Amino acid sequence: MKSTLYRRLVGLVATAMLTFLGTAATAQVGCTNSNACNYNPAATVDNGSCTYTGYFIPVQLNAGPAVLACDAPTGYWFPNQICMNQIIANDPFCLNNNWDLTCQNALNACIGCAAPAWSIPYQIGSGPAVFACTLPAGYQLADAACITSVMVNDNYCNDVSWDGPCQSAYNTCLYGCTDASWHIPVDVSSGPAIYECFPPAGYWTPNQICMQQIIANDPYCVNSFWDLTCQQAYNTCALGCATASWHIPYAIGISPAVYACTAPQGYYTPDQECVISIIDSDSFCIVNTWDGTCNNAYNLCAFGCSPVSWYIPIEVGSAMPVQGCTAPVGYWEPDQDCVISVLGSDGFCGSVSWDAFCQFNYDQCDFGCTDTQWFIPYDPTTPNQPAVFGCTPPSGYQVVSNQSCLLQILSADLYCTQTDWDTICNNSLINCSTGCTYATACNYNPIATIDNQTCFFPGCTDPAASNYDADAGCDDGSCTFDSCAADLNNDGIVGSGDLLDFLSAFGSACP
């Protein structure tokens, strides 16, 4: 039986044709069969447009008899007509009195199973609700009571298409809300995709169009588990990549954690096991905001302490910033608001290297200048005065001319920046700044600024060589040796080895 919409279109086309032809000739064309639904008594020429009645039965059992009509009355649907003809012929009660359980069982048996059921498409608007023994591809089994309540009031849902209004009415009946959604587990393979008003604990709400496509193609994702295959299919559809990760914002309390192929601006990629464990137990972190509670829980999981700090390398450009409970070797703790501001605006600084441009922006934020450097106290015996970083030396501090040496010391000894610039730190600076300043010397120190008369130079260090240099500090490969006729093996000594060589060759003819 053709749909109501189709029948109306056919009628409109037929009427238009009749109007046109009526002006061109006396003959009227149209449906000339008086038993048809669209019979036209004025037509004299049949144009093959006739449509006929069919048997409709109530969606709700015992709600009335089967009816013979052109269109489905409200609350009725159009079943298999071959089966209906058989049933009505054998049991007129179904047409004259009531469509009861006996009538329905007869229809079920004719269809081929004892208990066919209504199902609806995963992808809204892709087809009508269907009554069948097995689930068609792309369909899910519907709640019997709720789908009945929907179709009793809206024939469109089972006659034309299961569209948005049908789904909203169904959601209201089954879930108590009109806008139910598909949700998937944060931790892949921890459960199947589910359809509810709100995501339960451990679930989040993804792109719905992609979800409908995936579930329609792979029922395993909703019937068994949302596994890696399901997730990769979703990632490809919604994000454009097969592998994606959770990312959290640098600035706490402004935005939620997000799932993406790469970290968006203002976000970084944390430890995935820890961030998943947090989101799994606290959906606020992805639905609303990654706040202090989310961050504290993450810090305890990933680092074992909370709060944690961002640290930047002492030697600019040598590494990227890191998080932790304490500064690693080679790092120092900057102003957290400023470093987060830089990281949030320049992804390079947090994912590749803390370079001069990152440091430039940090200096402007924290100090209001760009010519920053490290300073040390005048008196290394004064306690609790670590090296400090800034634009100008504070009272009691001095500029260090050899910044290369200073950076080398600060990178190797955290005590000098975190606790105190003591005599050990100071002696390291003195030893680093003084040394051999001659580039050709064996012990040349490229970062030394004061020559300490310790230079020693290369030469021949082999005592057997004719040009042996007793003052040479390192061999330069220039050694030469005087020839000796008796030294057959050229080891610089006439010994048993030479005699053996001679005896082995004794009696041989010379070339």
C-alpha cells in the first residue's frame, strides 16, 4: 500500500492533468474505476492513476476491528495484505467486531513467527518503524508499550518515516525527556553505547550523527561493547582521525576537558590513564569545567601530589616545560599565572621547546621587560639567598658577567636556585669562569673568561719518536721515527722479533 503522501501527490498530479487536458479537449481523463479511492466520476478516459483500498489494523490490540479504507485511520497501520486477505476470509470477526489476540496470532503465524515485534531505526529519519520477526539492518528493538503509544497518535512514524517528532515522543515515554542522546564510555571497552537523557557515570555525549551511523553499521557497539573498533570509527567520522586523546586546559576553571585529534589552543595532552580515571568518576570535568577538583585529582594520580607546578628550563631552548611536585634538574619554578598564560597562547612552548620567544613573552608578563638574566648575592656566606631571575639585581645581588657559566651551574645544582647560593655554588662559578683561554690548547675552556695559566698544548708524546716532545700535553699525531736497518718489524727496537723475522726469511731468494 502506498504512503499517504504518495497518494496525495498522485491525486494532485491527476487533478493538474485533468485541468490541463480539459482545456485542450472535451474528453476528461482520470481514474474511471468506481471502486478506487480516487475515482473521478467526470473522467471519461482512464489514465491508470487509480488507487485502491486496503486492510488496516489497530496499533493497539483490541482497540477496534480491522478496516478497509484508502488511508489509515489514526492509530492504525498497514500490514501484509496477502496475510490480511487470508485472515479476514477465515475469521470475519477480525473485520466486523474486533482485532483481538486471535487475529493478531493469525497474522504473526502468516508472517512466519510467533512473536514479531516493532523496531525503529538507529538513524532518525532513515525509514519508518517496522513490524518483523527479525531486526532489519540498522534497526533496534523498540519498547512495545512506548512505540505503541507513539503510533496510536502518529501514523507517519510507521507509514512514512521515524522522524524527530516520533523519536521525541518515544523518548518522553521511555526516558522521561524529549532530547535523549547516545552516550559512550570514557574508558573504551568498559561497556556498550547507551541511549538515555543524560550520560551516566563513566560516559560522555559524542556527536550524535556519527553515533547513529556507527551503531547502524555495527550493532556490536550497542549490544555488546563499545570497543576500539567502534571508537576508531567514531573518531574518523567526527574528528577526522582514527586515534584521538583527551586534553585538559592549562588555565583551570575556564573550560572542560575535550576529546580531539590534537590539543586545541590553550590545552595540553595529559597522562591518558589518569585523565580517563578522573573523567570516569566525575563527569563535571567534561560536561562543565575542568576545575580545581578535577585538577587536584589528576595531580594526585599523575604526580602523587597536589598542587603541582609548571617548571621551565634554565637554559632557554634546551627543553619544553614540565609539570611536577618539585623542579627537575635544569629547571626552575616561574610565576604560574604568567607561564600558564604563555603556554595557553603558544602551543609550541608546551609541546616542542621553551624557546627565546616563549621566554620573551614570559618576561613581559612577569617582569615587564625583556632583558632578564640571573643574579647572585654578593656574599655567598649569607644564608637563604638563592640565585634570582629578573630585570635588575635586587639589593645585595650582583650581575654575573659569564652567564654561560652561571647557567651551567644553576642547571646542574638545584640548591643554588631553590635554597641558597652558598660557597659551593660560588666556587663552582669561580672554577667555571677561570681556565685555559687559548683555543689551540689541549685543555681549552670555551666558557672561561679568565686565563689561569694552566694551558698545555699538543705535540708528539711517543718517547721512541724522533720528534718526541716531553712538554706536550696531548698527542697530535705528528710523531716520526728514524729508520734502522736491523729493526725489521719497525717497532723502534732491535730485538728478538727482528731475529725471528730474519730467520724466517733466511735462504730465500731476493726478488
